[in-house]
Amino acid sequence: MNIYLEQSEPKISKCYRMVSAYIAEEYPELVEEIPSVACFRRKIKTIPFAVLEYSHNGEKALHDHCTPYANRRKDNVYANDGWVMDNYTFDVIVRQDNNSEKTRRLYITTVLDVKSNVLVGWNITESPDSNSTLDALRFAMHRFGIPKRLYFDNGREFTALDIAGERRNRKISKDKKGNIPVTIVERLGIELVFAKVRNAQAKVVERIHRIIKEQYCTAQYGYCGGNIVERPEILKQNIKNCTIETEAELRETFADFADHIYNVQPYGSSESKYKGMTLIDVWNASIAETSLRKASDATLDLLMLRNAGFQKVKRNGVFITYHGEKIWYYDKNIVWQYIGEEACVRYDRNDPSTVRLYDREDRYLFTWECADWLTLEYFGESKEKIAELGRGQADVTRQVKARAKELRGDSNFTQKDGLRYISEQNAGKFNIQLPKNIIMVMANEEPEERMAVGAENSCIIDPQRMLRNVESRRNK
């Protein structure tokens, strides 16, 4: 038992040989009494499955397969009450396009409705980052409205600062703690729920990924399986003959699979009133019993702007970091008036040509354009860009001077005038009043005649005479 109940899961015959060798070495008198290997096999069958699962596969396998789980009832849940999101790596190798032999695997961010199991939205991407999360969510909301709750994984693509705020962000600098702008999901009025760490089986979306693999991925020429054992032998030949799908074909065929195959399959939940209905029919029937929150495409664009956080307006305006590059935004008529003021900077990740500024109460302030003229090459910059920078500086200078002149007005009043008026106003106020009881302080020393050093008894110094001599020499 000590050897067999290890995570390496050795074969029973191997364990039998080890135990036999051990007995022969340590207890040779018992060698004849060792039972057959069949006896050991019968003994193994008496071990509870849970013990085997824990010993061979670890605590997570025990939790996933042997401990009790909650049966969640959906009687009081309606369509759009909650959506689940997660990422999945397609088990399909694709070509970039028809003219390319370069291959790769793509990812998909899926959005699933909890009530009906309808795949409400998705986004196929090269990397499952926070942008893919927002793209999938936006696509789902464009089609099915805005949900009440989102059930997120704990990956970084779901815990970005402008999506989840401080709730799940692993590292937040001290200056940003308690200084986070309104997040995207807050602006949409969506409640966030995070999955328990290492509890994937609790998310129904994981089962959908298995369906995508078994029903969709296996039907593709580029199917590669989840591991080397599942990889079909014909894949290498398909890649060589360029018969595997392109990225465009994958996107097109998956959209067709999602809406015309998966979303119209029979609903398999225990709710008897939906028996015989498809997934999309269940969504339609459920949403009819409640309300639907919907937003136009323009409103979604505004509510789902990425934000760069709060920052103080600088002499060069405000900036965002886009793909590792710092981009500045400026308005020649406004920036100089708000230097040092704080604002939240939001931008469209697909079109960073402009940014929108909001105050602490999330009220819109300004829209500023990209100021590429503020970034010059260290050497060899064109004269046109240098001239544009000079024109911008001159324009701001003129505006500031004009504003200063406007504030000063036509008066010639100066600080000297101000001091004079204050002095005249306070004339006669300065008056020293001595008390009646005055105590005079005396030195208590008699004056002595001053004599030259070393000649105390022979030369008397007369200071008045010295002064007269100096004056006489000056006149000469």
C-alpha cells in the first residue's frame, strides 16, 4: 500500500516485485509465505475510489471528483441575470491567409448566459487579453443587451484595473490605491462575481469549451487535439498540402456553428417547462418574463472606453501608454488653463486618435486630439514638425498674455501705489507710549584714558586729535 498509493501510480506487478525483494532481504524466512500477485490485485480493489483518486491524482482531483457539490437551481434566474466569461485555446491549427504557410493557434473569449446556456457572444483573438474580454462582452451586449452580473475567472485578462478596479488587481501602486476611476463594468451597471480559485468545474462555460472541441474543432482539417496523444496522423499531411483552414475561415465557420448549431440544440436542464425547447427558445421565453437593458452602439462605445486613470494635466497635456508607446494629447486653447488640474483620461482602444477627459464625479469635460507634434526625433527631425512646435508654443504664449492683460484691465494701479495708500491709511497709528515707572540702566564704570599698547606710562591716546589729523591729511 505504501508503494502503490503514490502519485506516480506504479503498476501492481512492479510493486509486487519490490515487496518480494524487500521480504527476501529483510525477512528471508517469510519468502515462502508471500501470496501471489493476484491476491494483491484483489486487495487493491477494496480501496475506496476516493482514496485512490487522492493518492494518485492529488487533492484537486479529490475535490473535483469525490467531494459533494452544490446543485444550483435556476427557477428564480432569468435570462441576462448572469453571464459567464472565459478563454479557450482552439484545438485547431490555422494559416494566416491563403497566401501564407505560417501557422498558429488562436484563442476565443466566450460569453455564456447562465439561464439558457446560450453562447451570447465571443471574440476570436491572437492573445486572450483584456481587450479581447471587452470585445467579446461588447459583441454580446450588442446582440442580447446588458447583463446584471458577470461571472469572471481570476486571470489577468479579467482583472485589469479599469475592468475590475481594486477588487482583483494583484499589484496596485500606492498612489493609485483608493484613487481608481469608475470602472467599465460600473459604468455599465454590471455586478462582478469572481470564480473561486482552482474551481473550474463550477463554471458551466468550461463544459461549453468541451462541446466546442468535440463538435467543432474535430471537424476541422487543422484539428490538432489537446495533446500529442489526441493529434491525428493526417494533420501533418494537411499542413503540407495547405488544406488546413485560414483564420478568416475559422472565424466565419465558428460564427455559423455558434448560432446555427450550438445555440439551437435542445435545452438539457431540469426545468420541465422548457422541455423540448432549444437554447435560444429558452432565452427568448425567459427574457419575456423580465426586462431587458439595451444600449445603442454609440452608447456602448462611450461606456466601454478604456481608462488611463487619473492624472494631472501637464504642460504637454495628458498621455496614454498604447502598446508600450507614450502618446500625448493636447488642445492649444484649453491645456494652459488647466495645468495642475486632475482628470480621468479615457480612450478607444481601436482608435486612439482622441481621448476624453472626465472629472472626479465622472462628468465629461473635454475631448483632446493626439499631439504628435510634441514628440520629435532626437536627431534629423523635419523642419515642418519643429516649426509646428514653435507655432504651438507661440499660440499658447499669445493666449496667456491676452488673458493676463484681460485680468489686469486698464488700471495703472501698482504695488507702489498700494504701499502708499496703506501708509497714508495708517498714518498716526504708530505711537510709542513709555510707562511712568522707568528704570535707568547704568554701566557703573569710570572712563579711563586710552593708552598705546606697551606704552601705558608714556603715551596718552587722544581719539579726537587722531580724527583731526586724518581730516587734515584728506584736505591736503
